[in-house]
Amino acid sequence: MAGNGIIEVTDANFDQDVLKSEQPVLVDFWATWCGPCRALAPIVDELAQEYSGKVKIGKMDVDHNNSTPLRYGVRGIPTLLVFKGGQVKEQIVGYVPKEKIQAALDKHVG
């Protein structure tokens, strides 16, 4: 599922790939059955290319990973969380325009 510079984030690799990352990380919490998640996917793909080398982009399938969404209070999907230094810095819930995600990322890049 993951590709285009997007990492597949799981409960198993979350701490290593997200919390210990040197770069900010955007994690897209999604599910295959979620329409708004599928609508957001191309935007996330574009962001992965635009922010390549500056922000790590990851996707977590909430149907296959239960503990991480629970840990961060993810109740609705899609939910985008921006992590920096092991902390949640931004939370975006639902389908939003690309510009809103870019604005959230730009605060933490550089």
C-alpha cells in the first residue's frame, strides 16, 4: 500500500519510525473502507513528494493497528497527526484541502 516515499507505519515500528525520527513526521490514520480517507490519499502522495527529505510521511491502517490510534485518541478517520521530537504538534481530522495540511507542516519544517 505504501509507496512514493510513504512509509507504512504499524504499531510495531511506530516508536522507531515516528517518535525517534530526526525529521517531522506526518502520519495519516486511515482505513480501506473510508471514503474520505481514499479522497485524501492523492493529497498525501503529493505531499510526500513535495516534502521529500524534509518531512517523513507515513500511513497507518487503523484496522490492522489498534494500539497506536488508541494511544493518541484517534476516534475519527482520516486523522493526520504531525509529530516532531516525539510529540504531537498538529492534529487534523477529516478531509481537508491540501493547503491546510501544508500550513501545518510548514510550521515544523526547517
